[in-house]
Amino acid sequence: MIEVQQLTKYFGAVLAVDHVSFAIDRGAIVGFLGPNGAGKSTTMRILTTYLPATSGSAKVAGYDVRNQAMEVRQSLGYLPENVPLYPEMRVDEYLQFRAKLKGVDRSQRKQRLHYCIDRCRLTGVQRRLIGTLSRGYRQRVGLAEAMIHDPPILILDEPTAGLDPNQQQDTLGLIRELRENHTIILSTHILPEVEEVCAQVIIIAQGRVVLQDALDQLTKDSEILIEVRADRAEVESVLKTMNGVAQVNPQAADDPGLASFSIVTVDQQDLREPISRQLTQRGWTFRRLDLRRRTLREHFVAATMGRRSTN
Ligand SMILES: Nc1ncnc2c1ncn2[C@@H]1O[C@H](COP(=O)(O)OP(=O)(O)OP(=O)(O)O)[C@@H](O)[C@H]1O
Ligand SMILES: [Mg+2]
């Protein structure tokens, strides 16, 4: 549905997007993550045809962003980082105007308008001037505008930034419902949101893709943490001979009589019980035996470490 190849964008001497490539299948919900200044918004602006790339290519719904901009815009709804709205227009007038501009058929317009106002919880403010709305409500008007022509793809740049927790949850609920029949790219800094609604993540840092995977694969990544009252070298040698153990990493212990390790297993197997059997049969006792999944936050930090932007 979206195909990006070697996409590169310079702003003068600043390299904002650096040979980025990825592909997103129809129906995928992708979390597009990265530190501030990583190039997320720039990539999204190129995909939505609001900014030309310096080099490389991008196709959206089969259309080239460079020379089929009209078709690309028809295929997607875009919620930009800073939503441009007309402050002197009323919410319903604005959405109607945008629906017309986006070519929504006259016979469909009323029904689409009603649907988007309802779904974005704008019913109570539809007659208000946009300029008098709070930031959160303006964000929802932006989302309604992105959806008004019922595009198959939604590109949402921090849709929940600045929203209160109730509105965040509401917007996430809406995105969860939209998953059914849309392909969605969602940029956010709120990682639990990604864990809640996305199936895949793409992490970029300093304009480059540094990690790209299915979320369930990432969070399968685990380590087993143990603390055993025994000689560290002896415990280590027993662990290293066990089937399925890939790495045995010594950890600092707060008690000199304890041996503490982080164990990585082949294929993320849960070896807690075999480990427990092996060590207790030697008369050693455990203070700790835990399986810990790596969180998205840990993946994010590891993938972007040393690649934080300086601006
Ligand atoms: N119009 C512009 N002119 C010059 N430099 C720009 C312009 N837009 C973006 N940049 C630069 O490009 C880089 C990437 O910016 P971008 O807005 O894409 O980052 P981002 O990943 O969306 O960050 P954030 O998480 O803060 O929104 C930054 O170094 C930024 O300063
Ligand atoms: Mg941004």
C-alpha cells in the first residue's frame, strides 16, 4: 500500500531524511517512531505530497508522490503536526467545505459529514467557530477533516499530542475502530499508545530507519534474570552447558554471596523451570527467577542510542 525507496530530503545543508526505505501492506497499522528531529514529520509530508523529496521514490496506493499528487491525496487522509484550520469558520461549515474540495460526491456529503462529526465526537461543537475551540477539539476537527473523503490510508502525525487523557483514550479508540478498514501510519512519542493500537513499528533516528519489526516479535524478546546463593563462576559454568542457553551475562549483585545473571535463550524459550531444576539440585537456593520481556521503550532507547539529534 505504501512503498518508500531510498527516500532522501535535504533542507539546505541539513539532511532530514537519509535513504529511508520501507513497505507497508494494506491494512497494516504502523507506529512511526523516533526522537525529536528524527525526520518523521518530514517523511510524512513527503508521503502526503506536501513536500518534494530530494531523491528516492515513494508510492502510495500505487501512485507516485512526485507526479501523481492528486491521486495520492485522494487515497489518503493526513493529520499534520500543526493542523491548519480556518479559525473564522464553523466546524460543520469547514468540514463541508473540505468535503467539497476533496471531491466527495454531493449525494454523499451530508452523510459523510454526519459520520465524521459523530466519530470524532464533535457533535456538541459543530456550530462553534473553530478559532474558539480548545486545542484538543481543534485536533479532532483535523482528524475529521483527514477522514472526510473516506480514504483507505490515514497518515496521522502525533494525533494525541496535547490532548487530555480522556481525549487521548477517545482518539485511540477511534483509531482502533478505523483499523478495521484502513491502513494507518501513526507517529507518536507515547509508546503505550503504540503498544495499544499498532501491529508494527518503524523507528527512525537522524533520518535513518534503525528498527523495523512486528510489535509482537519485538516484545517476545526476553531475558531470564536470576539471583542464586552460590559461587558466581560455578553457576556460570552450569548455565553455559545448558541446552537452549545462548548468553549468560553476569550482573552486579547487592550481596557478595549472590551470583546474579541475565540469561538470553535461543528462540526466546522460557527456560525458568529447567534452570531452576539444574541449580536447586546442586543445593543452591534462588532469591530471584524472573522472565522479563523487553519493552518497546527499551527497544526504542537501544535503537536510537547515540543517534539523538543535536537540534
Ligand atoms: N522546513 C524546514 N526547513 C529546515 N529544516 C527543517 C524543516 N523542516 C524540518 N527540518 C529539519 O529536519 C529535521 C527533521 O525534522 P522533522 O520535523 O521531520 O522531525 P520529527 O521526527 O518529526 O521530530 P518531532 O518528534 O520533534 O516532531 C530536523 O533537523 C528539522 O530541524
Ligand atoms: Mg514531527
